Amino acid sequence: MISSKGNRRAVTFDPGLDTLLASITAAIMIGIYYLNAKYGFEQPAFFFIGFVLIGHIILNATIPAFVVLVLCKEGLSSLGIKRENLFSSILISAVLAAIFSNTLFQALEGFDGNPIPHIIFNGISLWEPLFVYGWLQLRFERAFGYVLAPIIAGAAFAAYHIGTFPIDMVLMLFVFGVFYGIVFGFVRNILVLFPMTWAVGSSIGTIQGGYSFDWSTVIVYAIVLLLQLMIIFGLWHYIRKYNTSVGSVVK
């Protein structure tokens, strides 16, 4: 049985079908991310089919939207997409981006790539904060409470970087993953992380990990972002039109 919505609890134990599905998608993401890091750069077919289509479109967007909107019959707020706490989310995000910007400037000193497309790429990568926090954390919070949820989400965030980043960086990603989860947990609005905080924070991480993204990657991920938004809002609009029991975007 899928867990029903209720009052937020610090600690609880009420896993449901949505918890199981979230855990499965997290486990699959570990494999897909690892395989893409190993083979995606050399084999474009795997990158587009495995990482982009299966990973970003299906795993990171379609499944979360389907489970929340169709199976759970809830609104977009259950993915962290809402107008509630809008101003505070944007304000917190701007403050975090400003705080992290000094570290970004330091990282860019030894960066050989073009920083503009690199930062834009990270800024439009909705899939990661949506998947880790809008999908995983909110499912884990319902199942285990808001104390453990950011820790589990942070662990999932770090776990799919194992094998692609040095272990010390993976541990650092876990720390930041939990930190982002705590921040997200206060407002439960994805805008507290996307796009400003993620543009700066993820740019730092990818530069330190030795990655560089150019304009061609920006174009690909702009299309990915558009497709993800079309799927999420298209499914929400369709379900809202034919099923009035589905929740509103405003919670």
C-alpha cells in the first residue's frame, strides 16, 4: 500500500510502495551513473540511450511523476514543485550561491575549460536535485521521518558517484548531500536548490572531479530539461483534467 500524506514526523517507520520504488530507482541510478562514467564518454549511444533516455528521462522524471501523480494521486508539491515558500526558497538559494561563489572562483583558477557553459550546464541539470530531493528525500521522509530523510538522500547522492570520483570526494559529496537535504527539508521547495545553488555547488564538484562541459552538452541538457518539464507538467495537467482527486501544484 502506498503511504498516505500526513503530518511531518521527526522519526517514524511507515514505508510503502513509493518507498520501495524510490529505493529501486536509487539503486538503478548507481549502476547507470557508474556505467556512463566508464563508457558514456567513449560510446555516445550508451550516453544517449542509457544515461539520458533511461536515466534522466525515465528514471529521474517519468517514474517519480507517475508514482506521485498517478499512483499516489498527489500534486506536484509532493515533488517539491510548488509556490509555497517561494520567496524564502529563492532568497536562501541566492545566499547559498553567493557563499559558494568564492570557492567556485578558486576552482576556476585551474580550470582549462570554458566556465560559462560549464556553469550553465550545472544550472539546468534539474534531474539531480529533483531526483535526490524532490523524489527520494520526500519519499524517505514520509517513510522514516524528516531526521533520517536527508541522511538517506545524501547517502544516495554520494553512492552513485562511487567509482567515478575519488573516495574522499564521495565522502564530501555525502556531507554536502546531507546539507542540501537539510536546507531542502526546511522549505520543501525545489527552487531552494535549483537553479542557483546547483549551478554554483555542482560546478565546484564537477570541476574538482575533473569534468568540463561545453556548449554542446548545454544544448543536450537544455533539451533534456525541456523534455522533463513537458513530461512532469504534461502528466500533471492530464491527470488534473480527468481526475479531480489529484492535488494542486499549490500546497
